[in-house]
Amino acid sequence: MDLASRLRPIRLEDVRQDYDKLSKEPCKNPGLNRIGTKTLDYFFLGHRLKARTKAHLSFAEAMKDSERVRHLTDLVRRYKKKEPSDLTPDELLRLQYDVFQLYYGTINQFRPTVARWIYCTLKPRHGILDFSAGWGGRCLAAMSMGIPYIGIDANVRLKPAYNAMIKQINPDADVTMLFQPSEKVDMSKYKYDLIMTSPPYFMLEEYETMPTYTSKEDFLETFFVPVVQEAWSHLLPGGHMALNMPHEMYMAIRGHLPPLLKRMPLPLHNRHPTNAARRRTLGTETQRHELIYVWKKGASRGTRKNKKTT
């Protein structure tokens, strides 16, 4: 069995039940609700394990390196208070994955319940454009709500996973997937009233077949700014753009767009419960979260740059 199957032994029957629950989820802020992630793990976990964290190391790579494996096993003893000889190989593997994320960093999966909440709030009717489609969370949410979805991702290795998810879960879903760099896509060919994505955080995380950028400036000038401008220019009037990104990336793009409509908080799982308990004791506990920045396109607005030249 591969790493993904050993870490999360999920049956196709479990996946279909998980998707059925997701389709019935109410339209409210889901907090840390994980319904739908079992489906994503079944189809995409193997790819997530190959993505490199901020430490420039993936779990798949670590498990092929005997020195790294020994180090992770020592971390299991230290932090999980478990003796490896008392565990089955799969139990040890799951704990090694837990401590890997604590020690080397993790790459968060965009939860389908969060995507559904955003879709319920912003009410797209014609289609959703996702120019950094990633590991299927926003696509799965659109499928569960019957909203047309256009996904773009440079990682062509994700194509079999997307094809399998659509075929096994909802073959009638209106999904268009393009596996190429977003900066090379002519978005005028597609009809959408919501742009919703979670773009890479500069080059901090490394994904399979991700284009190479030489610097933050190159990332912004080659990928992020032109792709946002292209997507915004073809967004239907009255539509929205919602970008889940760090403040630094918002600051880089805000001068190219109309004023922000609002910010939506995205709760994150706290992987350091000991520190959280300490903050609660001190009375300084704050919920970990990221922000989703939201713009609305007026009846005749383009980007701020375009507006100045007309």
C-alpha cells in the first residue's frame, strides 16, 4: 500500500457518504468542520504528501531518507510519548506524519465546507473561476451545490485525481479543468461571476510541476498580478472575487483593483495545543485564522488601472 492509503485507509463507500453529507451541509460559517475532507484525502492525499513545506521537504521525501525517518521516530518518542516498538507500522507512520507537520510545517487543505460557505454568501449563479485549483476542495464544494466550476492548475499530475473524483462522485457535475499555468489561459472564453481561489504563498511552498519563479517580485509580476487582472477583467458585472491569501500578497495587488468590499475570516486548526492551552491560561487566547479578501465588480468597472485609462 502507498503512504496515502496507510495514513488514511478510506473506502469508496465512505467517500460517497462523506460527499452526501457535504451536499446537505447548511449555509453557515463552518468553523473547523471537516466534512468533505475524507473525499479529498481519498483522491488527493498522495499528491499533498509530495508537496514541499516551508522547510523545502515533503513527507514522501522524508520517508525515503533513513536519517529523516529516525529523526521522526525520535520526535514520536519525545512529543507523542509513544515507544515505536509498541506500535504497528501504520500507527507509527501516522504519528510520524503528525510530528513531521509540527516540526517541518504543513500545507493546509482548503476545506469544502468553507468553500460552500463562501459560495452561499457570494451567490454565484453562472460559474466559479479558480485559477489555483490545487487539491480539489473548492471544486468539490461547487459540485455539491450544482454550480459550474472552471479550475486551472499547472500540476498536470492532478488530472487523474480530478477525473476520478468527478467520475466516482458526481459524473454529471459541470466541471471544466485546465492543467496549465494560469498566466497562459485566455479567460475571456469562460463565463463566471465568482473568482475564488487560494493562490500559492509566493515560493514558500513547492508543489509538483509548479512553475519556477526567481524571486517574490518575479512571482508577482509573472503570475499573480497579471492573472488577477486577467481574471477580474472578464468577471461578469455584479460578480465577486474572493482571494484567500496573506496580507503581503493583498498589499501587492490592492493598487490594481477597486476598493475592497470586505474581509472574511478563515479559521485554522491549531497544531500546537500545548501553546494554545498556555495562552488560555494567560487569558490571551485568540483563534488562529487567515483572511479571505473580497471585491465586488460594479456594472462598468474594470481594474483600477483600466478605470484610469478610460
